[in-house]
Amino acid sequence: MIYSTTYSIQEIGPCRIEISHFHPEGGANEVQLMLHATAITSDFSSQLYALLDAYYTLLENNLKGYQATFKRFFLSDAANQQRMLQAALPDNMVCATSIIQQPPLDGSKIALWVYLIEGAVTRTLPEGLSECLHGAYRHLWGGGATNQAANAEYQMRLLFKEYIMQLMTQGGRLADHCIRTWIFVHDVDSNYAGVVKARNEIFATQNLTPQTHFIASTGINGSAAESVSKVTFDSYAVLGLVPEQIQHLYAPTHLNPTYEYGVSFERGSSVSYGDRRHVFISGTASINNKGEVVWPGDIRKQTERMCENVEALLSEADCTFDDVQQMIVYLRDPSDYILVQSLFEARFPHHPKVFLWAPVCRPGWLIEMECIAMKSISDHRFPNF
């Protein structure tokens, strides 16, 4: 079988760049990058500029003509690092950028995920979202939204209300156009219940119910630089889609509907264009189709079951791990990193991935992962990507 994705790893100075290059025949190329600082004993400034220098070197050479549509920086100590990072970024940056404290588990102080599209046009919208224009579609990304309401519940409520208004201003609707959200919760063990309550109630007002559908999402521990901000919100929506292009993924042999244990997100979502399919797998843990934690206390077995669950979700979108472009892996206990990293390197040696310290929303889950897959298709009902 011929796949449309190639993987490579480059070393540029004290930086390792893992690259997936999706190159469908006759269509626009897409690239996912994971950049890792390798001089882990150096200070934050050195690691930051090593990543940025390597990234810009790649853009000027191998990726000339590509436009970044979304960036996320993972920091070990956002309160002390974010200001320096923001000062190092160009003032005219026009792609959504998220900055979150989720320490990389390789011992570095910073890692970076970047999503790029060949020939895309981007701009920052007045309401705060970033727009990527490509073909017949408008891709709207949001990164790093926070507020300072009294607690996590009210912060989540206000973040969703603001996002709904941002979409409406651009002619979009939460239920029809939002494909993916990321919700980073400071002290997730204490604050996640309020986030869930706010999301459930907001969704009910937007015709997002167990009888309709929800939105693919990751809800995970993560902190903003400001201690008062308990929730950080990233988002992705596509305008120009029709309902038939969106498929929600369930894998009922392996997973149960999330509403059965009181939360409201889809296990994954697939978007089909005329020439390709994008698949967004939500944060997925070691769970069965009764909503129970599988293999409590056993990180190896939980990793295996988690991957089995992800594989089942990918299969519903006619994809496999060979179509996966990037992976983000979250661990509750940093001491599990060496084992988990070895398991992933044995099975996925070339996939761009990052391992982060970020407790999952239920203490019994030791590990969670999310991923993005892309596959070439031919569906003449829809315009090309």
C-alpha cells in the first residue's frame, strides 16, 4: 500500500525536529512538526532560541512556501518563561499561538508543535481568532484564551460564551463548525468538575446534546502563566463545511459514550474533503465500553489499552496509525516516562510526538494520548481541501 505521509527527523543545532509530511497527489501539502530542545542542561533562553533558530532555518529551506496555521509551546515553568517567549516571537505573527505549562518529560524546558500548510493565507481576525484560508474553506484557530473570573467553572462558561460570539461574528456556529477543542485545567483534580458543569450547561443551549453530538476535545491538566487563570482554551473550527463532511467516532466495542459518565465530548471527529480526510482523536485513556478504568495501576497495560482504543477510533474513519501525523502523550507520574517512551519508540519510531507531564482528568488514568491523522481520499461530493 502506498501512503501519502513520509516521516523524517532532522537535527539543527541543539534541536531535534520530528516531521510528518502529508503529500497527497495533486493537492496541497501539510506538515506537522515537533521540535525538542536537546541541550537540556542549558538555560531557558538558550533552549528557546535553539528551537526558534531551527524552526526558521527549516522554513527558509525545506519548508519554503509553507505557512504556520497553529503553534503550541509547552513550557516547564510558564510563570517565569512566558514573558521571555513572547518577547522572542515576531510582532507580525499571524497564526494562532498557544502557550501552556505542561513540562516536557525529556528533561527540557520547552517543546513546540507546529502545523503548516503549503500555500495557505493567514490573518488575525478582529475578534481574536486566527484565520487560515485555503480552497473553499476558512479554518479558524484559537490559542491560549483565558480570563480571570472567580473560579474554573465561571472561567469555562465565559470562555465558551466568548468563543460562540467569535464564531457567530464570522458566520459560524459552535454545533456546526467547531471540530476540536483543548481545555487545559490548572489543578485538574480540583477544578475539572466545574469545567465539566459549565461545558455541559453551555452545550445544552447550543443544541449539543446526547441526541445530537458533541465536539472532539482534550481536557487535561495545564497551567497558564497567570495563577488566577484556571482554564486555558484552544479551538479549531472550519467554515464552508456541510454536515455530511463531518463524522463523529465512537468505537462502541472499546469505548462508551462520554455522557454516560457525565461529560460532553466526542471520542473523535473526522472531516472529509474532496481529496483528503482529517481525523482528530480526542484525549483517549485506558477505558472500556462501560466507562471503567482498565488496568488500574499498571502503566504498561494502560498504554497498550489506550493505543488499542485509539486504533479502534481511527479504524472508524478508515485510518490506521500509518496515517497519524502527530501524537501528544500525557502522563500523570513523570517516573513512568522512560518506560512509556520506550514503548512508543518501539512501535512509532518516526511519528512526531511529545511526552508531557499533565495529569489526566480521572486519577486512575495514568496516561492519555491524542493524535491527528490524515488520509488521501476521493470524494467528489465535496470541494478539495
